[in-house]
Amino acid sequence: KMILRDRLASEADRRRFFVEAEATARLTHPNIVPVYEVGEIEGRPFFSMQLIHGETLAAKIADGPMPQREVVRLMIPICRAVDYAHSRGVLHRDIKPSNILIDENGRA
């Protein structure tokens, strides 16, 4: 993942990007994608994460209504991951269905 505005990003944007990436890299939870590396390439901030194959929750929602039990089955690990991050002082500022991945085994 790279900073969106690249060279147009303010110094504050760059700092926030690094702080968030490094905070995420310290989280170890089965429902949080691990961050492997945080750095810069040619002046462009980046962080690399584990590749997870699957579909986003947004895509799953777009398929139509889901049974209540499936919704609950997906939401429990999501809530546990958010709780874990919060308990370690990390606040995800962009939780939305397109940022939640459901792996090949149907786990969020």
C-alpha cells in the first residue's frame, strides 16, 4: 500500500501514514492482516502486507441479502479484531466493507 497522493502529500500526511502503518505492524491477531514492512521507495512511503485471497465484504453484500447466521458468523471475528486493535491503542479510521476481506474459507 502506498500513500495515495504520493509527492503531493503534506508532511503531516506522510507522518500520519507512517504512524498508522507502524502501529498496524505491531498488531498480531488472526483477523488482522499482518504488515511485513514499512518504508520508502524513491521518496514514496509504503507498507507491505500479507496477500490474502478472497473477496471483500462489499462484494459479498453486493451479491444480495445474507442469512442472519452468516452475518453474525462474519461480524464476530471483525468485532474481535477491532476490539483487539482498540485495546492496543490503534483506531482504524477507515472501517468499511471494502476494507474487510473474506478469505477463501469464508472467514473474515
